[in-house]
Amino acid sequence: MSSKEQKKEALKKPEVIVRVHGTRTANGVFIEDMNRAVDHVGQEEIHLHLLTFDAELDASTAASTGGQWIDKSTMELKAFHNEEDNQQYMNADSVSGPFNVYWNYVYTGTPLSLKRKVTEQNFGSGLSTRLACIPFPQSQFQMMELRRTSRVDHEADEEMKTWAYRLDGDARGELPLWPLVELCHQWASDRMAIAAVNQDRADELLIKRVPYYGIAVSAPFIMMRHWEEWKKTGTFEVDDNDKALCELVLDMQYRCQRWFFGRYAENYFDNMMNESLQRGCRHNNRMQQAYMMLPETFTIEDIEKAFGVKNDNAKKICQRLEKEGHLERVRRGEYKKISKTI
């Protein structure tokens, strides 16, 4: 290259928004694109989330320990609440200063790879409660039907693409989801009341972030159900079907949290109290004992005495046990046991 060409200013990168990044993207590129991914709704500036997809969790875990994707574990934690991160470099070309993390990371893997991702040693970081872990059903040793040529459902692909563009580009403004907020609050409140009786700090920890998923996972499907109403009026009414979907997501996420990380949580708090590690359902003993102290027919006041709680929590425990089929209402203010244990 001639000296004349060398003296020319470097070409400027085009200011385009790139939102999908592979797991081998350099940190500098990732952060720069994240800062640039901004949209405007009216007078308000909103940040768009970057997206990363990986088909194998083990590969993602290996990539995060070195090379171009190092230290992404810190950003994984901060992405949940879009928290602030920071980096400082002497290099003028590198991104320096504070930035907020707007990022969704989706991957698949085996239960063993998940155990390598979330371990008993790093459980205290909070990563486990920031993950929505949904197990795939087992194949039951069944094979797919053998076909000479594969059939691609182009109609289904186009339908999914259409909804993806609608939800990403056309769904602007605040969604009228306050009824779901109330539902999630009540859901968590009911389970916190039971955790309080058991003094189960592990359960308390696992419950805390479940409500987020109830809304985040169900909202796109609810939006799709009410799309025509939303386009016409700019709002819609949350109905019982929407609430049922939200509660289903809450129950699924809670059960998955207990299944994958329940033992880690129990051991974490047992270790903090310098207790010997114990397994099984030790944390449910107080709840069982209190339930067995109740007479065959009882009142809210009896629940207060047996469980050692105040009136509001006693009512919540009663509602939860009734919903789970452990008791039934005989008459106003009086209940009857159905099962001997819970």
C-alpha cells in the first residue's frame, strides 16, 4: 500500500443494529453492539436485548472460560435485571465505561451439562434462579418415522416468522398485564406463607424469581391471542385463559427449580448454619407436624395455633391446602381434613 493510502482515515463502521451473536463473539464487539441496539417508542428510548443461541451447553461452558467469550458468566448474572456492568481499557478503540446488560441467552444440553454449569460451589452466585430450565420429555426408546425425503412445513415456518416480526417490531408500548402481576404476587405470597411455617430458606430463595417467568414466558402468547384487539384499541383485557397460562408457567418453573436445584439450595443454607448435610424432605417436617395437630374438623383459629402464624397467613395456608385437596369446607368458617398427611 502506498504512503498516500496509509494516511487516509480509516473507514467508519456502519451504524447498524446487530442483535444475534454467536458464543464466540468478542467481548468488545458484543458490548459495542449492545450499546447500539436502541429503539424509540414515542419520546422514550428503550434498549433492545441481544440474543445468543447455542445447541450444546457444554460447548458454551467451555467457550466462556477462555478465548473471545471469556467472562460472559458475569454478564449472564447481570442480564436478568439489566444491571450495570463496567470495563476500562487503555486502548482507545475498545469500549470503556459503564453499560447495562440487555441480553437473552438460550441453550440446550443434557442434565449432566447443566450440573457442570450450575454446581454446588457456584450456587450462591444466584445463577440457578436466573435460569428457566425446562426438561425435554424422554424418547422412551422410540425412533422417528423413516422417510426417504424430509418434509419441510413451509407454512408453519412462515407463520412463526410472521409472529416473530410482529412481536419484535409492532408490539410497542406498555402491555396491560397488571392482572398477571397480581396473580404472580398472590402465587408467591401463598408459597412464602408455607415456607415461613417450615422456616425453609431454601424454598424462599427458589420462590423469589419464579414470578418473573410467569409473565415473561406467557406474555408473548397472550399478546398473540389478543392481537386484533391490541391493533384496534391499543390495549386488551386479560382473561381467565391468560391467567391459567401464567399460573401454569409459574408452577412449571417452580417445580423445575426444585427438581434441578432444590438440593443445592438446602445444602447451601445447611452449610451456612454449620449443620451436617441432610437430604430428603427434612424441611417439610414442621408443616406435617402442624397439619397432624389439627382436629378432624377445624377453624382458621385452629390453624393459627397449630402452625404458629397470624390470621392472614393462616388463611393463605388454608386456601393452599384446600386447593391441593388436603381439606374441604364443611360450612362457613369450618373445614374438614381429607388426607392424613400433606
